[in-house]
Amino acid sequence: MAKSKGPDSGNKLKNPGRRRFLETALEGAGVAACVGAGLLDAGFDKGHNNPMPPKGQLKHYDDLKKIVKPGVAGSSFQSAPGPWHGRILSDYDDAIDRTRRGVENIIHGDLTDLPDHFDYKKQIDLVADELGSNIYRMSLDFGRLCPKEGEFNHELMAEYLRIIAYCRKRGVEPMVTLHHWPMPLSYCKKDPKTGKMIEGAWEHPDILKHFRFYIENIIQYFLHPEKIKAALSTDPDHNFSPENIDEVINNGLISDIITFNEPMMCRMGNLLGDFPPYQVGQLDKSRLVLDRVSEAHQFAYHEIRNAVAGSNATRNISHKVRLGIAYNYIKFAGDAPIPRWIAEILDQELNVRTIEKMERSGNTSDFMGAQYYSAFGTDLEDFARLAIQTMGGSWKPEGREYGDHPGFGYLDPNGMLEFLLKLEQKYPGKSKMVTEMGFADNQDKNRPFLIMEMVDKILEAIEKGVQIDAILLWSLCNNLEWTAGQGVGFGAYDKRADRLKTDNGHNISTRQVWTTLSRYLNNPCEETKRPVMELYQKAKAQYESKIIL
């Protein structure tokens, strides 16, 4: 992680009192030391410490009265890290290359034996045949599709179209994310002497123009039948017959589009330094990035909407297409030692400001994605844990359950319920989806139980009036978890889309749990609920056991 350089001398702290104290703290190295690895899927909130998940009975599976589509989520870069066909095109391509060459220690985890590029057929077959899930969420890679000014990667876009079309062929609904973090390297600024990144692409004055170029090009592929036919008819694996191609064109290619995944994390490269441009404490620049990401979303939303409304030639994008944003929830729990007013200001800065900037009046998104993984305690023990990890050590406070991701907080499924209720209070009636949820568990021992607890909290939110249309598991396969590298296991399968090869002999797996839950969510009734309740008891015993089953 980039070392702290102290407060950014260019920042003007205009607000007095508490706001001034907060901004000084955010600009200083103290935040980086406290929050550690900086991936920050945890944050401040008004709750109290509740470190361990409940170990009771599932309470809300009886109350589900509607179908909630189950699915799995992933991202293009994470499932295909490393240079695309030998070309270093994005900031994350560059991060892997510099780490592998020993020039800079950006990726802190394993970079050996990375996943194959676009091994999609086997993955989608698993979703359709084994898991029984409805949705396959994937992403397009902005940095690789538009690596330079005026350059669009038509070969890569054809590969994306084949993935989308194969989903349709197998009866799986594709959900496409337009931006899942990687940016074109050519728009980043590097130190000419050291080669280290000093400005990220979102800081480039022409980046919004380039993003518009990106959106305009992908719309051409989504809306024009001849581009679809060309991509599918030239598939090297010959997966598409003429009938398949006609069916895709006539029935529609995509129904749900996420413009931005976790826009808050676009800011973190200027606050905590573990994302491009690897800077610390640049609060004003992080706000500039958020402003530009918001502008980019507004353009994408209106451009796609207008293109769909004005297209009479094809329904490649469904005329009922919905566009939304996927937000991660940063939850800090506990009262001491940080005063509550600091926690509330941080919540306003990181959570509320980001969502309000992106949503604006609430009329430029059709749904909201909710994503949450863990909680972060405000007590000294949790600060010490992350500080030790930042320095390369390992220590976990007693009485709390942590997953295998070094930058995440402790496990608390209640955070998902809190987030969904907050979204509903702020944006009542708007459709919500859980676009990511999961746990890092390399042995897949605790995750089955924790996933069932998390789904119970989501069902409780539905019971309390939140309209939730889908629940997506992160992730289908183990993949590159950004700066944490390849060795952090979120997947129901390993990186080759094979069943997880665990060596501990336990008998309840994430794959088994998600298959059982998918049947229930697709058809909530007594017949499908009974296997869920039986499996829960086994997963609970496995979670609580000190010896492996």
C-alpha cells in the first residue's frame, strides 16, 4: 500500500469545528493506519457492537410471498486478470505487471495461476444446470474496451456479446455492469522518474469525453442486429446456430444494466491509497472523482434511455430495460472510543454523500443495488488488528468472527438489513436488488451458515416492505480480489469453475446451500422450504463445531 504523505497541501478546509476536524483526519495518515488495507467494505454507523452472527432459527423464510430471483455475480477483470492478449491496457493490468516484475508492491496477495480468460461456457452451464439460478451478473471492462482516445476494442466487445448471448441461450438472464473499476491506463498520470502513478484516470480533464465515447460505442453493439450477428456467427467455439442468433435479436439482449459498481470505491484511491492512483488523504480530489463519476452515470442513463426509445429496428436491449447503480455499505459499529458525532460525519461523507451524488433527484435510476459484507468496530482492538495487518502481521481479537479477506471487518449479517431499510427510508418504493453478498472462506466451512443467515435478513427486509427483486451471490468462482490477490476465496467453485477442492472433509458446501436456496427463492412454498430448514441445521452445526465434520 502506498505510504502516507500527510495532508494534501492543496486542500482548503473551509468548514469550521467538527467538519474541519474530520477533513483533517481524512487527509492525514491516521485514517490509513486505522483502516488498514483500505478496501473498506465496513464503516461507521449508529449501531452497537454485535460481533457474532445469531445462532438461532431462521425466522423469515415462512413469510416470503413473492419470487425473488437468485443469481451469481462476477466482474470481467477479476475473472480474467493479467494483460488482455499480452496488452497492458488498464490501470489494474499495470498494477499486476508492476507487482509481478518486482517494480512496485501493489497487489499484496497471490498472483500465481490466475484464471483463464473468458472461460464462460462452463461457468454459465453451472449456473443453469447445477445452481438453478436465474441471473448471471458480468461486467464490461472500460479500460480494455477503450484503452486510448478514439480507440474501441471491437474484438473484446464481440467476446462480451457471446457471453451475453450464451446466457440467453441457456435460459439465464444476463445483468451487465458498465463500470467495475478498471480505467484506461493512457488516461492515468505517472511520475516520469519512478513510473509510479500519481493521478488516476478520473482526474484526467478529458475522461468524461472518453467515457461518452465508450457508452456510444457499446450502445451501437447493443442496438444493431448486424453487430450481434457478426459476433455470434464468428464464435470460434460455434455455440450459436442461426436460430439461436435470431432468437437473441428478436427477444432482447439485456434487461438490467448497472452503470457503476460501488462508486464509493472510485474515491478510495485518493483517500486510502489501495486503489489507483494509490494516494492517501486527498479529500478534495476524491470529491472531484465522485462528481465526475456522477456525471458519467447521468450521461450513460440518459443516452441509453434515449437510444432505446428511438430504436425501431431491434429490441436487442429490451424496451423494458432498467438501469441502476450498485452501492456498497460501509458500516462502523460500536460507541467507543470514537465519539458518535465523528462516526455520523463519516457516514455522511462516505455513504450518504456518495448515494445522494449518484441518485440526485432519484429520477436517474430505475433500481438500487445493495452490497454489504462485514462490519468494522470502532474499538481499539479492531483498529489494532488492521494496523497490524497493514504492517504485514496477523492478529484477530477474540469474540469476533472474521473471514479470510484481510481488509474486511468482522462478520455481521445484520448490516445488510440495516442498509436495505435505510435505502427504503430514503428512496421509498424504488426497486432494490441485492447485487452482491457473500463471505471470504477459503475452507468453505462457515460460509454456508453465514449465507443462510444473510438471506434471512434480506427476507426480513422484504417482510418490512422493501421491494427486493433479486439476490446475487458473490461469487460464482474464486477470482482475483483486487489488491488481496488470488488467495481469497469467495466462490462457490474454484477459479476453473470446478467444485471446490477442500481438504477438511466437511459435508455442507456453499454450492449446495445456494442450489437449495435458489429452488426456494424461485418457488417459495412448503415443499421447497423444508430442504432449506434441514440444510440450515446442518450448516449451523458445521459452523459451531470446533472439529471439522
